[in-house]
Amino acid sequence: MLTLNYRYRIYPDAAQEQRLIEWMEICRSAYNYALGEIKDWCNSRKCLIDRFSFEKEYIIPADTKFPGEIQQLNNLPKAKKEFPKLKEVPSQALQQTIKQLHKGWDYFKSRGFGFPRFKKFGQFNSLLFPQFKENPVTGLHIKLPKIGAITVNLHRPIPSGFTVKQVRILCQADRWYASINIQCDVSVPDHKPHGHPIGVDVGLEKFLATSEGVIVKPPKFFKTMQSKLKLLQRRLSRKTKRSNNYEKQRLRVARLHHKIDNIRKDFHFKQAHTLCDAGDMVFMEDLDYRITAKGFLGKQMLDGGFGQFRTITQYVCWKRGKFFAVVD
């Protein structure tokens, strides 16, 4: 089974945009409520049975079961009767919010740290529609339940033989995107070593240096726009929170961050394709960039985005039939 994600820019009108924002806020409330149930249950089990706290205590019956995923999903129909606002959101999108919470909870249990946190206002910026009766992408529009057709910039067509499995609507700054998950029932074998090899070394002084002597200077995406970002953030700090002027300035800061991210990602893709043009095998050093990003050169390391570059290079090599591997 071959699974791909295609990302397109969408252009909802004012009414559709307002409805999507309201849905995200409702899903955020449902997420926080479900997380609150989990935290209350955990806090009620912290104290030993033969003692109690003088400050506060969570009184929950001892036979109360843990609010698991199935239980909270089954409680959604009852919650819709108490909170009619939940009926406005498509039921499957609301269910995916609860499933997203429990994925984070399972991840926390597996590694032992990173307890899920409550989502603040504006931090819940995506909706997942996991199922469609028919292809939602028709021509220049994408059809979503309870909202209708939204204009989409289909800059590349969906390949023939692929079916749309799910759609995630994203909001970044004031721009909207649709991440479409497509699948095709084919098996793709792993690429085997063949042809001309290229070794790649990345760093701060030189963004990358290949075994053939090619050197690429670091473009310093963040540093070139840092002065402008500093000015916008200073203006934002002087605004009254939640005011109209604060929201306008917050969007200016978010747009600049989004622009830096897009420029960096575009540069990474171009460099990955250049490496694939030069050879048939690409080898990169196996480094943990999270450790180096915590040092005194952390800003420069994060500005380079070396972890993202390695992931993009691996994807481009797989897509173009090249062999990719990491070495010590």
C-alpha cells in the first residue's frame, strides 16, 4: 500500500472561514474537557490510601474506570445533548479530536514524559476529516461535510489510481491549506545500492559539502529577517491582548514566521533535487541534531533546519529512485 500526502492551498470565503474557526474552537474545548477528565482521574490516584493532603484532594470513587478512548467517544452523543454547540461540528472531526488526545497519551506512557497539555486559545489549528463517500476533490473545489465546496489551488493533479482517504484542514497565520492523504494498492520495493555514490556533510560554516567538492554556503534564513521580526514582535508586546490591533499585529508576526519556514523548506527541496541529479546514492552522517540545537549555537542550528533537510532528502531520493542511507 502506497500512501502519499499532497498539500494544497485553499481559499474559503468569509463565512466558511468563520465556520472553520468556530469548529476549531469547539474541538479545542472538547479536547481540553477530555484531558481534564484524564488529569482529574490521575490526580485522584496520586495520594496513598492511608493519608490525604491538607491542601486539596480529588474525590473520585475508587471503582471509577480510567476515561479511556472508547469511553470518551461513547460519551460524545450524551455531551451533544448537554452542549448543543457540539452538534455544529461534523461528528467524525469531533471524534478525531478525542483520538488525537489519546495518541498523545499513549506516546506519554511509552516514553515516560511529556504529559499532554491543555490547548490555549488559537493553539488548535487543524481539523481532520477521516472518511468520504466519494472523491471530495472535484475540479477546482474540495467538498467538506456541513460546509460545502471550497476553492482549492490544485497546482498538481492527483495521480490516477489513487483514492482520497482523508483530508486535514490547516490554518497557518491567515492562510488555509488542505493536506490530502491519498492511497494506491501497489507495493513499492526498497531501492538497493547502485550507481555513483555521494557523501554529504552538513554544518554551520558550510551548509553542505559533498564528497565531490561541491560547497553550498548557509543562506541564514532567520538571521536575514531577524531585525524585521524583532520590530514586529516589539510592536506586538505593546498591544492590549485580544484587542483588534493585537490580532492584526499577531498575524503580521505569524506571516513572517510562515514566510521564513516556506523559504527554508523550498531551499531544502532544491538542494535535495540537486544531490539526486549528481548521483545515484546519497549518504549523510547520522547525527542527533536535537542535542546540538541546545548548545550556544542553538539559534544557528535551528535556522539551518538540518533535521528537516535530511528528512526531505530521504523523501526526494525515494521518490526519484535513488538510494539513501545514514552513516556514523
